[in-house]
Amino acid sequence: MDMEKIRNGDPVIYKDRRGTIYGKPRENKYRGVMYTVKIGDEYVKATQNELSVEKEAKEIDPSS
């Protein structure tokens, strides 16, 4: 799966919740590249596989 590069400020969807990438991705020894996602006042760590860029998500499911 060739996914476009995720950058700071990009809108993403994580577990059916809309969020924004916050800061730079970090390398984790066990899980690979980790992104910090800001959802409201909450910050969550997620891998690239757990995220979908909002543009792609709308193409897949336009009803959301």
C-alpha cells in the first residue's frame, strides 16, 4: 500500500474520529513510525496503518 506522506496539520481519521496530525512522526522500536493525533483536547499515538487521510476516507465512504 503506497500511502502519501502524512505531515503536521493534515486532517486524518483515527478509529472513526476526526483529528489532526500534531508535530513530527517519531520512530518506535517495536511499532515503527508513530504519529501524534490531536482529537479535540486529547492526544493519541497512532501508526500509519491505523490512520486514514481524510481525503482518502471521503473517496471510500462519502456518507460520513
